[in-house]
Amino acid sequence: MNSQAVSKPESTDVLKKIFTGSALVSVLSVFLALVVGGLLIAATDKDVASTAGYFFARPTDFLSAFWSAATNSYVALFQGAVFAPGVSGPLGPFGPFMETLTIATPLITSGLGVALAFRAGLFNIGAQGQIIVSGTLAAYLGFAWHLPIVLHLLLVVVAGILGGAAWGGLVGYLKARTGAHEVILTIMFNYVALFALRWLLTTPAFLRPGESNPITPRLDDSALYPLIAGGQYRLHLGFIVAIGATVLVWWLLNRSTLGFEFRAIGANPKAALTAGVNVSRATILVMAIAGGLAGLSGVAQVAGTEKVLTDGVAASYGFDAITVALLGRSTPWGTFFAGLLFGAFRAGAVQMQIQTGTPIDIVLVVQSLIVLFIAAPPLVKAVFGMNRKKKAAASTVAGGAA
Amino acid sequence: MKLELRGITKTFGTFTANDHIDVVVEPGQIHCLLGENGAGKSTLMNVLYGLYEPTAGEILVDGKSVSFRGPGDAMAAGIGMVHQHFMLVPVFTVAENVALGAETTKAGGFLDLEATKARIREISERYGFNVDPDALVEDLPVGVQQRVEIIKALVREAKVLILDEPTAVLTPQETDELLDIMRQLKASGTSILFISHKLREVKAVSDTITVIRRGKVVGSADPSASTTELAALMVGRPVNLSLGKAPAQPGDTTFRIRGLTVLASNGQRVVDGLDLEIAEGEILAVAGVQGNGQTELTEAILGLHEHVSGSITLDGKELVGRSVKEVLRAGVGFVPEDRTEDGLVGSFSVAENLILDLYDQGPYARGLAMSPEKVARNAESRIQEFDIRTPSGATPAGALSGGNQQKVVMARELSRPLRLFVASQPTRGVDVGSIEFLHRRIVEERDKGVPVLIVSTELDEVVELADRIAVLYKGRVVGVVPQDTPRDVLGLMMAGVPAEEAATEQTTAEHTAAAATQSTDEGDAGEQPGSVQA
Amino acid sequence: MSTTLAPGTALPGTAISTLGWKIPVILGIVSVATLLFCGILGPDSSASFGISQSGDVFQIPELTLPGKATGIVLGLVMVAITVWSVMLRRQGRSIPAWATAVFVAAFVMAFLTAMVGGARLHEISLAGLLGGSVTLAVPLVFGSLSGVLCERVGVVNIAIEGQLLGGAFTAALVGSVTHSAMLGMLAAAVAGALVSMVLAVFSIKYLVNQVIVGVVLNVLVSGITGFFFTTLLQPDFEHLNTPPRLAEIDIPLLSAIPVIGPILFKQSIIGYAMYIAVFVVWVALFKTKWGLRVRAVGEHPQAADTLGINVNATRFWNVTLGGAIAGIGGSYFTLVAVDSFTKEISGGRGFIALAALIFGRWNPIGAFLAALLFGFADNLQSLVTIIGTPVPSQFMAMLPYLVTILAVAGLVGRSRGPAASGEPYVKE
């Protein structure tokens, strides 16, 4: 029992995991989900349908139509998300990748919020509402107040974080005080936030002077995240903040006493209570921090990407955040890369719809399938015939018993 | 009905829980399976009841080989089982619980609970069970719940009844009643497979005894075999459970409980105006049947209960109303009764579990930042000091054996200077080797001058460790008596009889018993060596 | 709750008790608010409630209530109940259920009177209000029944939304292709069951957390229906998205009874099916052998297993049945409410159904009543927009969610769901 014995397993573990365990399953899950998505695309393609009519006469036509329907969509998706060769416009070939990073930004931060709560054993279905509240607060300070540069942005960011934290923390408080289930609470809080925002967007304080469209004035320039990849891209400082948030959450979970408490109440709340952890306080704190992280997404939306506030401020980022956190297995860096992947899907899907007419909804299908597959490794392994060995072993056991 | 187990083997991964076990239960016989915790008794019963599929071996009923795909098959074959943890739905009535799975129905699948109730009344009267079919199970005392379990088996016309550690939750008096019921059942032709590790009961009721150790049958014995012989067979070596601890050297009384009352969440008074005090360098052991307020007493000391009144003082400081953390900081070491539920985070590493209640203190943390190196270093020394058998400090605690898990909890709580040490069921489900080790550590702590409170439902353990014994009944202290109080007196006290009364009642009872022994030539007279065949 | 404190154990002076002050506090806040906003600050004009409709067999004159006075009287009733609850609480008891019911009824009536009295038009049809509530409640009731069936066997069903949406889509598609509303409805049941089967397989066979599967399934169904809507239904709208409607079946005479006639006896087949389903599920759960086993599986699966009940099979089929019921509820959107499918047509009602199930304490009849209450709030939202009350419609839309938050946090915070809900059952 020396210090080597304590630290050694970690280093060998990583390699082991990649080859045998969860990382491989994750990759295969993504692949499998893309295949199913491809089948859906091909099945509804017009060329495929017309060639199917004479399938028995010339099956090759059908098969090639089938193949090209699926691949064309995915090639368009890739070009829209990562790299568009030969594009000469103002955005250049790297435009898509910048767009991916931009869209990934709110996914990452709210994904971190969901992941952090997961680690504490809490289902934070409420990122959607937390984004709305934070976006509303941040936007209001951004367009209604006029402050010097730096200070204004700082205030907007802090207000956004606090708004999200309050909305999340309130759920934590109700859960800690009354034992109400956070899944129900967060779902209901999402709707309350949405309707409150819709109401605010009918009041003069939030509207452009003399207009009744539910859209606020543009935020002051001093309240906006600076662009970080040059003026031609939308990529803003929020992405750097998201990287910072990932590092912070990693430290919080793995190196801080607070993270120790969070993980303890997540893994065994009764033991945590017996060990002197104030479970109520930790529950409120973790929900507040989770809300604050989702709040960063709200800030990224109003002070970075959209620059105005509408009732679509959260889009579906709050719900996507759940799948992001699940794909990332609730680890900070896993969530970061899952956010990038889903950001790429989102960015690419727009291009895909323009080029091939494949609806954006296919991204939802692929996204949810990925999470389902990842959550059920035995299923993925069965599809790829990876647990044949085990099955054989099991059947001999059963045979022996019979 | 004759029940035979032939060469039953059950493995879980690489672990062999049952290794070629042979047992024959003759019709109308009470056959006892004797073995320590973790010897594989319960696994065997689950195989027999169709809950596990055996890896190898066969079950024969009246000479015919049968295979059970589930409990349904076992019941159809006439096997009934009373589980150690009752299999009753708490929010159902007695009748609903009895009906479940063997429902009598009217046309259209509608329940006919009246028919079931009639059956319950009939059985209840026949055996003097005194069970109300309309009572909600969660409102019943454990003794009555156990009878409901027996009724469940009888309604299904069980010919063989398996009783898995049935006396663990009973008072000595309730135990006697149960033994009577068993004899009655036997008289009416039911075979009983009685699983226990309590030698006295086993000797009192069995017709034949099979001893199991580490998943293997190590011998069979006659109930007339002596207690020491049976114990040696069960444990695998001569047992000398006596610690031989030095007499206590009590110092100042630093820990006092005055008028402590604890309400359960349903409003019931689980601890009811309780007074206790413990001096430095003294072990006070709390005896009592499970569920008489012991759990709540210790939890109230730690500050885990909301609805507490009265006073608990340590070194003159009031503990009631303080948070768990404050109580721990006041120098209270606490070993909860259920280590996997309350004592450990199974998915955390051994190292993390070793600082589970010290994580935010130096040297492990400075401000918010924790130091993984310090945590790992602490683990190394504790693992050595307490001889915790683990591959490394990074191993998840959940992967360790029960004994080693308990050592982790104990190592953590004893790793800092204490002003009070509270341990509930300190050796529950722990192998004999570890029991001795853990008991020594507890006595060492006492000898450092720490007041120690032990709660145990095992009378042996109480007597072993205690300097004084407090007996709890229905949340009240029935009496505080010296360590050398006769067990029978303790037994009566555990049923609520005050100390003096219990003592006098016991002497009269002994007289009658003595008379009975003389006239019938039974009793302990049969304790002759040589009746054990290993 | 308080009855568990045995008589004779009344506590001395500094009594400790497990009974919280939550309920008296909530009652107090609500009754003071009612007295203030509906009474003292209430509208001066009076509110009229139409009871009979023109086609009814006999006519009842409309009910006219003075705005302010009604608010004050009802507010005082509520205050009285609050005071009583405080007195009972002091004795360690809580108020009986009927008093709570009176309280809620007084609140609703005071609220309505204030709303209608303060509106531009001081008139509202009670029959229309209630009838519309039932109409809006139909999918909620089916959804919450699905939840009841799943949770009673220990499976949390967050996927009600997906089951409703899947049902709505399939009903529209199959109804259009076959020109049969009935076939559309049956297909919707199959679709709902299929969604449920995925939930069942992943949570029972692969032991994936039930909440996760539910959340993800909602996204999946939303994606699939959205995808096919864009690629199939929209391009060929005429053939694929014009389902026939399920006609209202009018039971002569009975349907002409004022107020309750249209609610009970002038419904589509799905409306009638709703009443039947609530009753059948209730009877089956609490009066039959099947129900006893189902409840045992949800409360104590291990006990059920030791009695020879196949826990996972029971769970699988119950969850599937629940999905089928929710699917029928979904078909209501496209076969009765409107006549074609649009993206996200279920609009989050699956979550309100979930709320109704909890508010209704996992009981089919409770869930039914809760769903009616939420349907009522939903209906009120559109009505207040029409008659022009001072309260923004967004707040009315918020109401079901706020009520649910209050319910889970305060009034039913202590109520017990099935003990094993959410726990996968694995044999040791």
C-alpha cells in the first residue's frame, strides 16, 4: 500500500477505457445513431422512392440512390459544421467550424450545469428556464442601462449568472425544504419562466419604442461579448468563458471540498448526512451553481449570438443540455466535447437543410438515439456482436445448471 | 414431505457461495442449518426457493428431482419461506398481503378478500396467532408481521417451511413463542428448515443440525451437542470470544442524556424521556430488541433527527439542536448501524471514505481546495494500522468485504482524538476474525479515557463489551445493570420487565425449571460431548 | 396524518411535533390575497354567469354576483377555514378534506367573480367554461392515466409528452390514409404503446435511469414526427394530413340537461372513452387480482417476486398499456380538437398530465380531477383573453404550473407515491 498503488490505476485506466470500455461504446453509439438517421433520410428521399418502384428490375439504381441520399446529407452536414473546402466567400472554409463553436457555447455551459447537478444526484431538467431568466436579466441590463465598456459587459454577465443561479437555487431550496421532486419542479419552472418572459415582452419596458413585436431593443455594444475570431465570424468571448467554466467545474468536482460534498450527496445522501454534510445547503448550492452555469448560456445568447431578447432566447438549448451532459457522462470535459459535437450537428443541419432539403429535425433523432445507445452499452455491444464471448460463457453456465 | 438437496453449488462470478451442499429434511422434522453470517445459508435458501438458479446440483421432493424457475414453482411444490427481511407490502392490509399471488377471485378477476380473511382467521385461531386481517402491515409490530409471513406460507399449504434467521428481530419472549409455534407446526406434520446462528435456539428446537461454514457442509450434529462444540464447528476453530478486558477505570462523567424524546416522522415517540450517562473510560452498552429506539437514540446524539427534545451534553456543552458537523467537531466518533447505508459511499474510493467526515478539515483541505496527496497518504497509514484488506486506497469501498468495510468506518472514526465514541452494531455481518479485532479497538478507545456508547442487538456482544448495560424497551430505559447480570434477567428486561422484577421473576422461574428437569430428565442434561459428527 | 399521534401522548409545554405549519401558512397567504384582491380591491361591477344554453330542456336564469361583496364574503369564508386549521394544528391535528375542498371552491369562485366582474364584458357562460375545460382536459386525463399505470408498477413515465405526440401524429397519418378516424385512433394507441415499449425495454432490460429514458424519448419522438411531418406530411398534405374527424355523439335528452348535459352526454367517442377509462383503471387497480399484483410490484417488487409474480413482465405490460392509453389521448389532438397534425401539437401537455398524476396522488380518479382543474385553468386563459380581464393571459397560462409547484412543494409534498417508483428491479 504505497503511493504508487494509489495513483497507478488512473494512468492505466485511461487506455483501458478507450479500448474496452465506455469510450468505444460512445464512438459506436454515435456511429449507430448516424446510421439510423441515414436510413430515415434515405427512406424518405424522392429518388429512393422512385427507384424502389423498379427495384427488382434494377436494384443497383435503388441502392445507389439510397446510398447517395444518406451520404449527401451527411456530407452537407459535415461541410456545414466543420470544413467547407473551396468556399471563397467572406467566411472562408473555416466559417462552418466557427459557427459550430458559436452554437456549442451555450450547449457546453448549460450542459455543465446539468452534468454538475447529475453528479449530485439531481436531475436538472430546468436549464431551459434558467437560460430564460438569465437571458432576460442580462438583456434588460444590456439595453436599458448604459454603462462604460468592460463594466457594462461585466454587469451583464454577473446579472445573467445570478438570474440563472436564483432560478436554479429556488428549485434547490424547495427540494431541500419540502422534499418535492426536482424533476417536476424544474419542468414547471421552465414553463413559469417562459410565460413570465412572454408577458414581459408585452410590456413597454421591454419593447422597442412604438412597436408591439415581442422583441427587445438591441443590446448596447458595451454590453456585448467581443468577437474573438475576427469580425466576419459570430464566435465571441462566450466560448472562452465556456472553456473557463469547464476548467472551473472540473476543479470544483475533483479538487474542492464543495465538489466532495456534491459527489457524496449524489452517491449516497444518507452517508453524506451522517458524515456531517449539510445536505440541504449542498442541494441548494449545487442547483444554484448549475443554474449559474446555464445562466452563462443565457448571457452567451443575448450578449453574444443574438444580441436581442425574444421568447426564443433559450431555443432548445436547455433540453439539448441534458443530452449533452448524458453523452459527456457528466464529466466536465466529456460534456465539453459532447457540446462541440452537438454544436456541430446543429450548425451543419442548417447547411444540410439548405443543400439537400433534409429537415433539421433529423438532428434531434440522431442526438436522442446517441444518448439512448450510450446509456445501454449492452445493446450497442449486441449490435456489433461484441458480447458473443460472454453469451457463450453464460450459456454453458445455464447448461450446467439444467 | 421429504426434501433433499444434493450437491447444490452456487457461484457468483469467482465467488462460491455454496459448495456441493447436501441436506435432507425428513417429514415432520425441524432441521436446523447452523452457520455464521456469510456462511452461505441465505444463498442456499434462495436456491431452494427458486430465487436463484443453482450452478450445479439438484433438489428432490419426495425423491423426485424438481427444478424451480421461480418462487412460484417452489410454492407449488409445497415449500414456503419466511425471509429474514419480511416480504410484506407495508401499505397493504394483512389480508391483501396474504392474498397476493394466491388470490381467491370472484367472476371477472375481482378480488374476494373475504375468503382470504376467513382463511386468515381460521389459521390465526388454530395456532393462536391473534392477527387482524384488516390491519395495515406497516402498523404491526415485527413479531406480528412475522406471523403474517407464516400465515402466507400456510395459506399456500406449505409442507416445508423455511425460516431464515427468524429470531433476529424478536424479544426473547417472542422468540419463545415462535419456538412454540414451530413445535406446533411440526406436530401438525409440517417440516421446518430453521436457519440460525444462535446456538441456544437451535439446541432448543431442532431435531437435527447441519453446520455450514464458508459455503460447505462441515458436519452435522445432534441438538444434544454442547454449545462450545457447535460453536467450534460453526467457526472452524475453538472459540474463545472472551476479550479478557481489564476492568474499567471510570473517570469523570462527561456525557449526559436527560429526558431525551425523539419523534418519528409519523409522530410516534420512538425515544421517550430517556436518561443515560457515561463516564470517561467506560463502555455503556445498550441492549434491546431491534426497533426499540436504539437507532433513533444514536441518531439523535449525532444530530440527525429533527424532532428532538430534552438535553444531551458532552463536556458540559449541549448537543441537541446542533448540526451533525458541529457534533462531530465536538469530538464525537460515530459508527452507524448500517455501514453501506450510512457509513460509506460505496462508489467512493477507500481513501475518500477514510476522510468522509474530515474532508473539509486540515490537513486534507485548505479553504475550498482539497489535497489528494494528503488524502492518499492518510489512506496508506490507516489501511496498515487497521489491516484493511484492499487492493489499494483507490479501490471503491463498495468492492470490499463487509468486515473490511466496517474496518474502514471504524478506522475513520478512531483516527482523531475523541471525546465520545458511539458505535451501533459494530460487528454486524462481520467475520469472526474481524470481530475480535474491532472489539479490541473499542476497548482500547475506552482505555484512552473516552466514554463509549455501544448499541447492539446481539446480547453476546453487549455482555462482551459492556462495563454497564442499559436495556431499552419502547424508547425507555428499563434499567441500567452491571455487566454480570444473568442473560435471562436481561432477556426479561428486553421485554419491558423492570430490573428488580425481572431478577425475582427469574429466580422463581429457575426453581420451576429445576423441578421440571428433575422430573423429566431433560434440559441441559443432554449436553454430552461426542454427539457431533464432523 | 395527525391521527398517528396516539391519544394520551399529548406533549407538554415545549411540544415537539412532526406536523408542519406549511398548510396553515399556505391557506393563510391564499385567503388574505383573495380577501384583498378579489374582495377589498375587487371590481365594483357585478359578474354574470350563464348557466343554461339555448338548446337546453329547461332554462335556469343566469347567476349574477356583485363583484366586491362576493369577494369579501368568500374571502372571509377562507379566512375562517384558515383560522380553524390553525386551531386544529395547535391540537396537533390537520383539517379534514372537505374543508380543503370548500376552501378551493371558495377560492375559484371568488377568483372567477373578480375576473369576470373586472372584465370588459361582465358575462361568462358557465356551461361553456366547464365544457371547454373538459375538452381541454381529455388528453391530460389519458396522459395522466398512462402515468398512473406506469408509476403504480414502479416505472416513472416522463415520456407522456412523447406518447401523446406520437399518438397525434399516427392518428393523423393513418386516419388520412385509411379515411377512418377509428383506425387512426387505434393506430395512435399502437404508436403510444411502441413509445412506451422503448421506455420499458431501456429501463427494465438495460436498467437505464427511467427519467433519462423518458426525457430522451420526448426528444426522439419530437424529432421523428418533425422529420416525417416535413418530409412526408407537408409535401402531400391532402393525402397524408387530412384525417377525418371523430363526430360528437349526442345522447338525446340527457345532453340537454343544463351545464352537465353537454359535458357528460355530448362527446366524441374519445370523450366517452375517457370516462370509461378512468373508471375501469380505478376498479382494476383497487378491486381486482391484477390490480393487487400491480400495486405490489410498484410498492415492494421483491415481495411480489417471492410470491411468484413476474415483476419485470408486469412492469413491461403495464408500461405498454399506459402508452397505448396515452396514444389514444394523443389522437384527440388530430381527430377531435383540430383536423391536421402540426409540429409539437401536444405543446407540453404531457408534462401537465404528469403534474395531474402527482396532484391526483397516483390515483386514477384523483388524476382525473386534477386534469379537469388544469383543463379549467387552460380554458380560463383563453376566455379571459376574449372577455378582456385585467389579468394578462400569460399568468393564466402559468397557473397550472404554479399550482403544481405549490402542490408538490406544499400540499402533497408529503404524499407518498409508489415506494419502488423509479427503482429498477434486479434480482440479487
